[in-house]
Amino acid sequence: DDAAEETRDVEMDDGEGAPGDGDDFVAASTMPTQTGAARLVVDARDGARAPPPDDDDAEDSDGDDDLDLDLDDAPHAPPSATTTDATTRHPAADASEAEEVEDDDENDSDDDAQFDADASRHRIPPSSASASDDGEEDEDEDGTSFLDLRHDRYATDGTSLTTFHETHGDTSAAQARAGRDVQGIPWDRLQFTREKYRAKRVAEYKNYANLDFDASALDGACARTRACAKRAPFFEFAHNTRAVRSNFVHFQLRNLVWATSKHDAYVMSENKIVHWNASRKRASVVLDLDGGASSAPNAATGATSTHGDFPRIQVSTTCVSKDGVVAAGGFAGELVVLDQRSGRSDAARITSDDNGITNAIEFVGARSGAEILVSSNNDMMTRFYDLSTMRCLGRHKYPWAVNYASTSADGRSTVVVGDSKEAWLVDVATGRRIATMEGHLDFSFAAAWHPNGILFATGNQDTTTKVWDARCLGRGSLLTLRGTMGAIRSLRFTSDGRFLAAAEPADFVHVYDVDAGFEVRQSLDHFGETAGIGFSPDGESLFVGVADLTYGSVLEYSRGRRGGGAVVV
């Protein structure tokens, strides 16, 4: 009906709706800082997040002697379950809209504590921040972490070891043109060619799914796409650095790479947010959540400053705004925000739910001009924070764990996906469900809006990306795009709307030409798990984080002049 399609702006006052000025989100609670949360979470196969893996098991490797590669032939198996507590399952409530959560002094006092500028800043309860009961870092027998990432790879003054990128297998565009493998894999010394090993990986890959479904049902439903011309790629290989090794902790959460310019990428590496300067080939730790101090050049002054000592948390997701505001979420529902412009930092646990993993974070602009942070959590909630004060402006509750929420450029609508086959289009101001999108066969972990505010995409564990038109959702998706071998874990549009990138859990990132109706694609392939993807704000660069024991790195691609140039109209 008309009411369901209508977008309304409502300001909350003690739970009662009242007309608002249309510029702000729904006012609700402030950020909690509760202590003493359990860090064990339930098996992902039961509809929620699996427990964080031990470092020794975080990335499997079968030690294939024939290949002499630390690339697992089956790195996609989920971590083993440690609990199947039925009480942590999320009820599939029959709700017609996202619930606007009201303040309740009696029941929600622990969920409504304000970020305190002095007392709470930098502090996360030790019980929720600790990675292990004894407080010690997990180490392999040789005393190094599982990715063998040495702390001295990052200098405290914002520079890196000058020769590291030259001596540890970096690959330049010129070297790649001369025949060097972009990841530095010595195929000439192996028993397999690159082509044979690629075929082996695709044939043996076992995609993870939460629900049982018949994959053959997708055969006739997916659009036929063709590869772009080799002489005119959308994006061309520019550089691969192994000075920064991407990694991830949870196998379903892969939004750990962001770019603030065509030369600046931010990557999660061993519970640290590392800034990679692609032009200077320098790496520096911006946010250390492994128990150390965070030191980095101030974006405004250029001077190096220490931003504070944060307790150790297991980083589940990250986000970096184009202005360099860095945010990280944790397994116990932590949220840490660092503004590099001012040096201000805030940290708190934003949920009291024992299974409240922060699954995703996004920055959006409100119509008032305010910067808003949107958090998606496993406690079935999305939360909206004013970035200038870190005050919680609103909360929406759903009948399932929220894995990703993407807000349109005008700040009016949010696409919400989670532990459901459905996706919801929701009015940001009211939490009212505008539409339900159906057609996926499993849970979704990715969503993205086209900058025109009309098209958006959802990515699912059924290996597909669906593209939708917000004006005619009753007709179903515009088209369905199928991946090569695995779930779609991350989606990104370029700022000009020309391309959509869809990342699988391992080996493949597909870039679709939006102007060609998504029918033409470029598939960028590598070997190893994908930690995340990020376009630069100008759409000129694409960064891909590769998580692998030996070949962990950050791949950089530059927009092609022939295939990826802007369309002149």
C-alpha cells in the first residue's frame, strides 16, 4: 500500500513518534560499555557466527609437497564448532518492520551508557577483549604468529624497512609484463602450471553454505556474461606488496580492505589496521588492537602522534572513511573509532549480547551534513552513531542476525541482509520495512548501493549477486550474476557507478561493467583467501587483500585507459 512505500521522517521521544525536521536519524540510546561478556559464540552452521579460530587453525594448509605452496587446496572449510547451544539461536520472528528499540531504564541500563570522553575512551573490558583465558597471544611453535607477520615490518615513525618490498617478493607492473607471476609464485619450479593449479582449485573448492539448496536451480536463473577484451581490461595490474599481509579472523566476514585515495589503502593485519602508501611503498600501523600503541602521521599536521593504547580485541570487520576515520569491530561486539584528523579515539562494547559480533561497519552522510557510522551486529541490530560525538542516534532490530547494512547516498534507505534468505529495504528514519527482496537461496553477507540511489546489489552464500531496482522491487531482481566457485562475501561500486566488484571468499574478484548492463565482466584471479576489496574514492584504483601463509599480500590494480575509462557523454 501507499503507507508501506512512503518514506517518513520521525524523531523519537520516549518511544512516541513525533514529526521531525527530516535531517536526523531516529533518536534512541547511547553507547553501552558493559563489562564481563563471554567471547564464545555459536556455530555458524546454526545460523550465527562460529567461534573465532585458534591462530594455529585460522588458515588451513595441507602442505602439498607436489606444489610446495602454502596455499590450501581446501581453505574454505569452516572452523570446527565448539558449541551448539540452542538458546543462542535467533527466532525467525514474523515482523513487518525493523523494530525501533526504545530506551528502557529498567532493562536496558547496561545498553545505554554514553561514550565518556575521559573515562571510557580507549577502554574495552578485559574479559571481552582478551583473546584467550590466560591473556597470552596465540603463537606457533616457532614463536611467530600464524601469518608469520613480524612486528618490525612496520616502523613506529610511519616508515617501513626501506628494502623490505624489494627483498620479500613484491611484483611491479613492469615485472608482470616481463613474465613474473603477480604474486611471485615460482611456477617454473613447481610440478603444476598456473593453469592446471587454477583448474584444480576450482574443481576441488567446496563452497560453505548455512542452508541446504539445489545449486542446479541457479543454472537457468543467472545472466550470461562475457569477459572483457584482454586488450582493454577494466583494471590493470599495478603492484603487489608482501610488506603488508592481509588476514581475517572470521571466514564469513571479509570487509577488511579500504582505500582513501588511489595511493592509500588500509588493511587489517594481525589485529592491526595498517596504512599502505602505494606511492612511497611504506606501511605504518594506524590502529593497533593487538595490545600495543597506535602511532601514525596526523592527517592534518603530518606530525607523528600516539593515539592511545587499546586493549587487544579480535577484529572481525573494519571500515575507513574517505577522510581517514578508522573504525574496527570485534568478536565481542566492540566498536573502536579513530579520527586521524583530530587524533580523537573512542572504544566501547556496544552490546551486552554474548553473541553480538560486530559484522560490518559503514560510514554514511546524513541529510543534515553529519557523518554517521552504521554498525551491523549479530544481536539482530543495526545502530546509527553521530561520528562527531559517538552518540547513538537510533537502533533497529530485526528477526535475524544482521550481516551487512548499506545505506543509500541520500541517507533515506538501508538495504539490510543477514541470516535469512530475504533482504530488506528499510526506511532509515523510522525502521519501517519498505520492501522485502526474495530469491536468494542462503544467507547474505554483502550489500552495496549504486551512487544513483536506484540500483543496489546483494551478495549471497549461494554464489550469486543479485542486482535490484528500488523503483520496482515487486518484480524481483533485475538480474542474477553467478560467481565462479564460492559465496559473494563483499560488494563495492565505484564512485562514478561504472563498475561493480564482487569478491568470492578465495581466488576471484569479478568486476562488472554497469554501463553494459552487467553483461561484460573482468575476473581478477589470485591464489589465496580474499580478506577484502576496496575502490579508491575516485574509482581509479582497486585494492585486494590476499590472506595466505606464504603469499599474503595486497594487490593493487589501476583503472585501464581503454576498457575502464570514463564514458564521455
